[in-house]
Amino acid sequence: MLADLAKRLLYASGALGLYHSIRNRNQLTVVMFHRVLDPADPRWKSCDPDYTLPVDLFIRSLEFFRRHYNVVAMEDVLAARRGLKGLPPRPLLITFDDGWADNADFALPQLHRQGLPALMFVVADAVGARQPFYQERIFSAWRRGTLRVSTLREELRALGADVGAPANEEEAALRRLIGAVEELEPQVRANLLERVAGCLDDELRHMVDSNDLRRLLDHGIGLGLHGRTHTPMTRALDLDDELSGARTTLAKRLEPEILAGETMSFPHGAHDANIARRAREAGYELVFTSVPALNPVRPTVGWLLGRTGFEAETIRDAKGRFRPDWLALYLFRKPRLSLAPDYSSSSADVR
């Protein structure tokens, strides 16, 4: 209790803000969101809470950003990278991964209301899809009661997967089995998903379509790529297709064609130094990781950048109250790292 009071006082006194204004003046903070939903929306009941922020907490987060940062657009970071202009003190870039339709439904209106830009990384093959990625479909089916952990375990065993001891019906057990599904060979995984297909479809639309993308672009949201299929780059059978193929696929889904090809982020955060280098060679000027680090902007912005994500429980206490002191302590103290310190070469020191 005393520690919690100390956090509140440290923030209310302005000491944390002063610390941040000095320490992070020349650091680019990149924050990462996935889903933003209103609890009244039917998608809320079966979403994965680890990747979903209720809209009220999203609003409070935006207010926090406006208070402590200068929120910048993708174009600003690109211009700084190209040496055309510098970034303001304490710059922050808001990003979204995957291409969820709820970003257009709920996040966009709040961004527009507060006059804030952002950047969405879309999975090219998911644009126009109604159902989400198989991990989210499995999780949703479990929350809706149409797929039991024991059923998924038996299906995996039938395919020869090592699933260990019998599992209970709790979330942790489900997540372990989803991890086992991810480890399957693509064709084996496709067979599994076909066997349980009747349990997975919730008949709702989850992913952005071309109309959503145009609306996002019209309201100051930049577009980047998040792979072609959402496969972790470290497991991709055709890395060029996941990198360059994603750009080509997305361009075909936009009319008139808009090449959203300057930036990308790694699906699941999975990458290594070679993959980062290949992404740069594929023509992406800014490559975003999921390494929770702040990015120096001097002498220039690096091409390989860290990002920090957070969940509702990071910023909301047991009584459901938004805690700006928690968010300040979480963001302001992140390590300052140059993930690719040699800006003139194609080498990457990925940490």
C-alpha cells in the first residue's frame, strides 16, 4: 500500500514527468496496440484480453500521450530518417498490428477526435477476411464454449503432436496447446483446423477491408506491412514472399493502388539479424521489432526500431481505475537502445 501511494505521489508531484522530459528528450518512443473494442461490441465477449484494450482505457492512454509526448506521424519519422527534418522533443509514434477492423471502428474515431496520427501494420492476406488468424479463432471458440481444451488436445494427439499430460480447461492450458498448433507443419495444421472448423467461426467480421483502409488513410493513419500471411518470419518457408510479396498483395487490394511499402513490423516479433537485414534489402526504410526499447533520434533515427506494448492490466488497478503513474513508470524507464547502431551498413544488431 505504501509503495502504491509512493507511485501516485511521484507522478502527481511532477517528478516523473520531469525525469522523462530530461532523460527521453531525444528518444523516440513507439507504442504498440492490437485490438481496441467497446465492451458492448459483440466481438468483446470472445476476444483475447491479452491483445485487446477497452476503448475507455485507450482514450485515457491517448490523453496520457498528449500530456507527456509530442505524437508524430509515420511521415515525420521517415523524414527524420532521410535527414529532411528533425523530430520534436520526446517524440512518440502510435502503432497497431495485424489490421483489425475494430481499429477503424473504435480507435480511429478517438485518434481523430484528439487530432493524433498513427501507423497500422496490416497482414496483406488478412485484408478483406472476415475471420481472424487461427490462434484468435481457437481462443474465441474456447471463450464461447464451442471448443474445449480436451477436444483440441485429442485432435493434436491424433495428428501425432506431443501435448504432454492431460490438460484442464483453464486458459493457461489452452495457450500451451495453441503453442503446439503453431509448431505443426503447415499442412498438418491446416488438417487440424479443417477438423475443428465447425467450432471456430463466430460469424462476425474481424479484419479490415479495403474500405476501412481508405478511411484510415483519409484520416491520417499511415499503412505499413506485417507480413503476407502473419507467419513468424523465423518460420517462413518463403521469406521473400512474406517481405516483398506482402507489399505487392496489399497494393492489389487498394483502389487506386497505394504502395504502403516504406515500413513494416515483424509478426509475433519474431526475427533475427539476417531477417532484419533482408527486410531492409527488400526496400523497407523503417523496420519495427517488438523489443521494448526507446530509440535514439541523434545523430539520426535508426532503421531498426524498438516498440513497447502494454495490456489493460499494465495501466488499470484492481478497481478498474486508469493509473497514469503505472503507465509513466512503465514507459519512461525503458532502456535506450540502438538496435542497428551502424546506420550506414545493412548489418543489424538485434537484441
